[in-house]
Amino acid sequence: SIRLVGHKRTKQNAILRELDFKVGDTLSTLKLTERLDKNKLLLLNTGIFSKVTYNIKDWKADRLKVLFELKEAGFLYPLPVFERADRNFNIWLEEHNLSLSRVNYGIALKYRNFTGRKDLLRLTTQFGYEPKYWISYDLPFFNKSQTLGFKGDVIFATAKEIGITAVDNTLNFFKKAEDDILIRRFRATFSLQYQPKYYTQHEISLSYNQNKIADSVAVVNPDYLLDGRTEQRFYVAEYRFQRDYRDFRSYAMKGNFFKVTLKKQGFGVHNDLNTLSLSGIFAQYTPLTEKWSTEVILRGRYNILRDKIPYYNSRALGYRDEYIRGYERYVIDGLDYGYGQLTLRYELFDKAINFGKEMPKSFRYFPLKIY
């Protein structure tokens, strides 16, 4: 039997769903500790528990009771938004001298475990360099077998300055003296997830995208949305498959991760865009000693349909998480790319901090690691 204690908000079936064994299963006594350690990590990976411990009770010849003691993390997080709008810190420091005019600020409200089923509701109101309004909801399962889930989000954003062209791999920005809004972006997405096994997930998503630019942008770069257009509308369909064997998903130290995405943009409804791309990522995490470990990441993308793609939709490296280290100040635009990253890591600090009764109960226990 399996007994759970310490959870108040989280529903029991949502917790049992995360384990890789159930009541009635046969477990190897030689690998029992290893198996329970693994399931402890599976529960911590949900992000809704700050601490998980286990004990074995009533062990008889052919049966035993597993007891999991859980500490639920905080559920409602009102978090301040204060982030650089530039692509990375190097750009913000070297080209803009840490100017506060290039900062986004606001508030983000995260309601984790909204209904006790590991679901997440997020609301973001952001001002500054790139004002943005965003609402999203993620429900991991809704059917009896707990294999089907969904998520949806709606986002609206504007900007008064945009990267208009890239010359010699340097992104050139365009901004009007009147501080006019140069681009408005709207996106609504709905995704259906299928997770037959804990480590494997399939996802299909559909989204509607609308981008509007000022006339001056189309004059400076007619290819920004192609053919001098000031509006772009298109639908996107994506299929994603991933296998995740990492020990900790937030910062893995052991295991591997693989994801492949097939993405179709445009279906002839508005004829503003027509692309089909295949992209993928593979990551391997290997412990070398108790303190040392390595991380190897391989990424790539190939566009199958590649005729007449607007500048706005042909960005490659230097944006978001996809960049070449040591090349942060530059961008590489294009349709296809592939690269690898190797990281050597050393653990400096590993300790759980207990803030005591001065903090709310769900925020008292704070595990911290520094590498």
C-alpha cells in the first residue's frame, strides 16, 4: 500500500499519478532504495512540494507499506517583474549602459496547484520597454486515466523600438522620435497533451497570430513582413514529442532530454505566411564525481518549406535561449542552423535553509544549490 501525508491542497490521485509504481506492483528488494529515491525526485519535479521524504512501514514477507511525507510549497506567488528587454546582459551593459529605459517591469501572479491537480494559472501585466498582457492556464490531466491534459494562453504585446535589420550579424534597431508604437502582437494558443508514460509526452497545439507594424517600419524594411505589408495574420499547428529522463527538470545533474517539433505556419487562409520546419534538441547530463558533472546540448532546425519568408519570421541564433556563447552581442538570421554546447559544472553549495516561524508555513523550507 501507499500512504501520503502532509498534503492539504493537492489531490491524492494527482500525487499517485507521478509515481512509477502503484498498489499491487512487485518491487525488487535489491533496488528498493534506488527506486524510492527515484520516485522522491519525481514528486519534487512537480514543483508543488518543497520537501519529500519516504519511509517503509509494516514490511512483511511479501508486502510492505510505503509512506511519503510531503511539504507543499507556496501556491500563490505575486512576483514583481523586473527584467532587461535586451537579448542578453552583454547587450544591455555594453551597448546601452544598463539603461532603465530598456527594462520591463510589472507584476506576475502565479497560482500553482490551482485546483489541487498540479494545474497552473498565470497572469502577467508588464510595462516599460515592451508592455505585455498575458494569461495562461495549464491542466496536466482531465480524463480518468490521467493521460490527457491541455493548456491555453492569450498574449498581447507592443513595442516602440524593434530590431529592423541585421548587418554584419549586428542587430540594428529602429525607433521614431515621437515614441510611436511600432509593432503590436497578438497570439492565442490551445494545446492538447497526451502523456501515456511519465517520461514521454506528445503535444498538438493550434494558435492564431496577428502582427501589425507602423507604416514607417515597412518603409525602412519592406521585407519585415514581406512586400511592404503592415499586417500579418496566420495560423500555426505544431506537433511536439519529448522524452525526459532528467533527475531534476529545473537543473538536471543526471539523465537526458530529447524533444522534436514539427511546425507548420500558414494554411492559406490569409496567405501571409507559408513555412514548415523541423527542429530538435538533445541534452545529456553526466555526473563525473560527487561534485563535478557535465552538460551537453545539441540543437538544430531545418525549414522544409522555405520560399518567401518575411524577415520577422527568419530569425535563428542570438534570440531567447538559442545563442552561441562568446557571440552574445551578435545575431545570425536564417532558416537553418545546428550547434552544440558543452558545460563543465562544479557544486559549490548544497543546503536547505529553514527560515522558521517568521515566514508563512509553505515558505519556511528553502532548498538551495549553487554550481
